[in-house]
Amino acid sequence: MKREIRITSDGSSTIHLPDWNENYHSTHGAIQEAKHVFLKHGFKPVLLPTISILEIGFGTGLNCFLTLLEAEKNNIYIDYVGVEAYPVTEEEARQLNYVSELKEEENQTVFEMLHSVSWEDSHLISKGFSLEKRQQFFKDIEDENCFDLVYFDAFGAEHQPELWTVTIFRKMFKAMRIDGILVTYSAKGSVRRAMQEVGFKVERLEGPPGKREMLRATKIDSSI
């Protein structure tokens, strides 16, 4: 599928899919969306000394990069697993402007490493950040009781409804530890009901710019 680099309203890059008229990030601002959904309402409420994170849709690596930077500020060790069926190429990654927009030029090499390290292996990106990238369909995830936090950043349900089903959220539930949380930009009623059906406690939270709401789900019981 054809992919194009575009600039969102906060000046940061995203990837656009012309065939779907879909973007990897909000057109209102890629960086501000990622910070609001995944850091403010996901990473920061967890803040354990060590956090195991599963990202559903590794994509541009933006969520991973922001998490690495935030973890270093807070002296937190991160074990990060990013799942992606159709990886962004290193050439596409070089066209993304996250490093300059975040004024993190000293971490340019770090951002490049997120895309250049091999798939299916674990890599120590920095002293406190381990990354494993898996080229995998979400339906094939079989982890159990592994993750404190899930960044659920799949393409929208209008294009890939099969990714927002009870079947997928049951896999997420099984993969998470008790009291683990899952955050997503989506606020669709069907998504909330699917989460609740598998046992999540679901909250509606204020959305990022351009969206009224988002969802956060907490695993409160392993018996379902």
C-alpha cells in the first residue's frame, strides 16, 4: 500500500495512506496526540520502577521514542515490545521530523536505532530501555500475564474493524498483568463494549486535540 509523509497541525510528521485516506497519527498533531493518549493517560499513571509495555501498531516509532525519553527523565527501566505487521522502512523513518520537533537532536541516533535494529530480537537501546520488535499480526499474539501497559494504536475500526473486536481485546486482557492498563485514542461505543465484555474496567477520558474522548481500560480480574 502506498505511503506518503505528511505534516500535521503541530508541525510533526505522520504517514498518510492515500488508498484508505488514513493517517498513522491525528492530523491535529502527531506528537501532541501521542503525548496525551499514551504518555499522559498511559505511561505516567503506571510509573513503576520497571514497566513492561506492549505497543499494538509500532508504526513510526513515535510512541516508543517518547516513552524512552520520558523513562530516562524518571529513571525507569522499560521492557518494550512493539508489534507491527507492515513495518515502516528505514528510509521512511529518516523523513520523519520527531527528533527536530522535540528538540532532541542528541538522540537522533537513538531514534534511528528504533528502526534499524533487527526484528524478532531484544535490543538494549539505552541503559534503561530494551526493545523487541515483532513483525506479527495482532491476532497471533499469545503472551500471557506479561505487560503492565498496552498502547493500543491500531488503524481505525472503519478500515480494520477486525482489530477492535472481543477476540483481540481478549488477547490483550490475557497478555496484561493485574492492574495493568490499556490506552487508545478510540472512543467508539463498540470498542468500549468489547473491552467490557472481556473483563476490563473502562474509563472515558478527555481526548487529544480534535477528539472529544478516548478510552482507558484496566485489568482488574484475571478470572474472565
